[in-house]
Amino acid sequence: MSTAKIYTINYQLHGQPKSFVVRAEVMNNAEAWHWAAVDADVAHVSRIGRVGHEQVKKTTRPWAEKYGITEVTWAPPK
């Protein structure tokens, strides 16, 4: 049984508000910054089924901020 939950992530991209939902087993500020970068198309996720074969480096807050991502927040499921 999967323990993944649906989270809402809000952020600003070059001053424009963005929002999306993501299904994840774990969510914290570092994960939220990475997922915001993925949504903004400046970061990548590993291909499905290749988790053990490919290690994709998580995006950090300073790196994401270089591409105009700011004010990342996340909300747990209700």
C-alpha cells in the first residue's frame, strides 16, 4: 500500500504566482523547492522505473532562486 499523499505547492516564478499539486510520500521545504523547480521546467525528475539506476540531484533553494523561483510554500492534504 502506498503512503503517498497529495500536496499543494505555491511559488512565484519571475513575480508571477504559480500553483500545482504533487503526489509524494515525503514533503518538506527542500522537497517543495525541488518540485517547484521541476514545475518551472528548470529541474528534472528520474524516469519512472529507473529510481535505483538514476540518481537525479535535487534542486536547492539558492539554485532555484537563480532561475527566478521565490516564495515557495507547501500545504499538506486536508
